[in-house]
Amino acid sequence: MKLPAEKTMYRALIAKDGSFDGLFFVGVKTTGIFCRPTCSAKKPKRKNVVYFASAKEALLTGFRPCKLCRPMEPRGQTPPAIQKLLASLRDDQPPRLRDADLRKQGMQPSAVRRWFKKNHGLTFQGYLRSLRLGQALGHIVQGEKVIDAAFASGYDSLSGFTDAFKKELGRSPGKSDLESVIQVTRISTALGPMFAAAVKEGICLLEFCDRRSLETQIERIKKIFKAQPFPGDNPHFKKLCEELGSYFAGRLRDFRVPVVLAGTEFQKKAWQALRTIPYGETRSYKKQAQLIGRPTAVRAVARANGDNRISIIIPCHRVIGANSELVGYGGGLWRKKYLLELERKNLPGH
């Protein structure tokens, strides 16, 4: 992929525009250091910078990685202590952890709260409460009695479960509330953490955690499925994690995990057309519009792609501008560039 225009890159550098992070790297001639476009260091003059398409290219040219923005490290990695904590929460009955318990494990409660607030939109204790409630609802959906599910998920009584439900949703649990549950989880990938949501039919949301429209998409699936999302496990998550791992390792081309496409008929046609783009290839918005029988609806197709709630599996990253430029990817153009290069690298003969 060719680099954006220098004027565009310098403007992104000055603005610390995260959508360009990973799409290019900038070397500073006066210091011999290269950085991400989002680096917090003082911005250099335009005459003193040079641009690279990859960190490897910058290294081979003699530049050293910046200690502030750490351009050699994967973005969005979960800290090891948080990884260990999350692993302990995958038990059928999540433990009750207080600040003192976190300190015993060598973690600062304030740091844990900040991480959960940033990545899940609620405090650590709020996460635990939602996790217990979500798991109880999941047990009920699978056929368990309400009281058995409540005790299995750490509640001391049926009234305790009812009170927790009422506190979270503002009403007591009724049968209709228990028939449809959205489980959500966070998955680490080579491109940063992703937020996944699933119902019993399949995956209904898969998006990067830092995408600006993520909260909007969550609100949409709440309305579509008439259900409240809760942290918890879902049988589809295991297959999703396995397939994402194989995809990023270059071993998988076609995803088999079930997905739920909920949208207008036009959106569904656009999304189905995306799934026909072969691995490692690209297609223009115009071509996509032609394939669904709406050759003049190029802008509508672009909007439908932007409303795609299942990233990577529904490969909107394979759609590019008519002039072969990278355009229109909600997860950031740097991720689009990475995904296209990953697929091309793993085609036969490359």
C-alpha cells in the first residue's frame, strides 16, 4: 500500500490522529528516533521528518524506536496482571473480590478500576455484578431453574438475584426478559482488543474496543434483540477466539462461527456481498453496488459497510476506493492496511 500524501501525514501527526496509527511511522532527522503519529512527544518541524510504511523500514534506515509511544509494541495489549485477573473470573461462580483482595494479588485497585472503566465502561465491582447476573441469566436460558441458576452464579438467595436484576434493569425479571440474553466479552487480538457480543443463534457484534461508534452499535443490538448485554460466556465465543487466532496466524481464510445479520434488506445484501470477496482480494464500492443490483447506490453501499457490526468476519476491510486508496474503515485505516497485507502475505506464491 502506498503512503498517504505527505501533507496529509503531517496534518495527522500534528493532530495526533489515531485513525492513522500504524498506517505510517515518522522518523525525526534531528533525533534519529521514529514514532507513531499519535506520539505525545513535541511535534517536529515538517522539514525534519521522514515517513515510513512500517517500523521495520524505519529500523533498517537507522532510526531508533521512541521510548514514549513504543512503536515496536502491539497496540491495546491487556496488562499481564489484568489478564490473570480476567482468567480468574472465567469460573462458573465468579469470586467476590474487594480492594484488599486485589492488593494481595499485587494490583492497585485504582488502576484496576481505571482499566475496567476504559475498556468496559463500568467499574470493576460493577463488572463483577454484571458478570454474575449475566451468568445466571445464561443458565436460565439453557434450561436451569431460576433458583438453581441464582445459587450457581453466587447469589445467596432468589430474592438477592431478583433485587440485582431490578437494580440493573429497573424491573423484576419476567419470562420474556429471560428468553433472550446477550453475552459480551473482550477478546485480545494482534490489532488490539475487540468487543464481542453473542446470542444463542450466533455472534451479533464484533468490533474494536476503541471504535467511536461502539456504544451506538451496542445500543442497536439491545433494541434489535430486546435484551440487555451482560459480561459472560457463550458457546460461540470459544469458536470465535479459536478462529480469530487462526486468522491472524495466517492459517484460516473462511470463518465458520455462526453470525446473526440483523439489518434492513439492503444492508443484508451489502453484507452478504462482502462475504463473497475472496480472501486476499479487494473490491471497490462501485463494484459492490453493481453486484447487488444497485449500480447507482454507491454511497448507500458505503453507509451499509460502515454499519457492519461484525468486523473481519464480514470483511468490509476488503473494500477500497475506486483509485485503490484505503478509505472508510471505522476501526482505523492502519488496521485496514494490516488486514489486507496479512491476507496477501498468506496467499500461495507470496
